[in-house]
Amino acid sequence: MAGHCEFEGVRTCVVREAAEEAGLEIDERDLTLVHTVHLIDPGSTQPLLEMFFSASRWRGEPQILEPDRCTAWDWWPVDALPEPLVDYTRVAIKGIACGDAYTQMGWS
């Protein structure tokens, strides 16, 4: 799941996006920050911070509520992630698997 904060705290944003995009109910207290990617896309002048959280508990089963953005909910091995996949998401998943809390992308 991904989204933009709408004048709200990051944890509140994660809870809202999980409900909107996957139909999941998550309590903010069950979220742990597991990785941050600081990136600048080629051709962009605006750096971004992408924050990745792990939820220890949730209610509901994942649903595809935005089929134009998500084609499947499933579990994949880190060395066999699906295509297409957003580049910074792939980098974050691999960083998490290696125990790294932070990755930079696009900086020279």
C-alpha cells in the first residue's frame, strides 16, 4: 500500500490507506517502522521519503479495492518479487530482508 499523507500523522495515514486500498483495519499501536527510502526520481526536483511499516496485527482479509493500481495480494520470496513493482518498493523489501533500516536512491 502507498499513499500521501493528507495533513495527518504518518501512522494515521497508514491506517487510512490500509482501509481504503485493502479493506484492512489496523490499530496505529500495531505499526512498526521497518525501513525508510530517501529518493529522488530521475528528472524530479522534489526528494521523497518513503516510510515502510510492519503491522503486527490487523482485522480483515486483503481485498483489491484499487484494481488500477494493484493486481494481486500474495506472498512472494524476496528473490522472486513480481513484475511490475515500484523500484523503491523493491529496494525497501530487499533492505528489510538484509536488516537495513535506510536506503538512498537517485542521489549522485
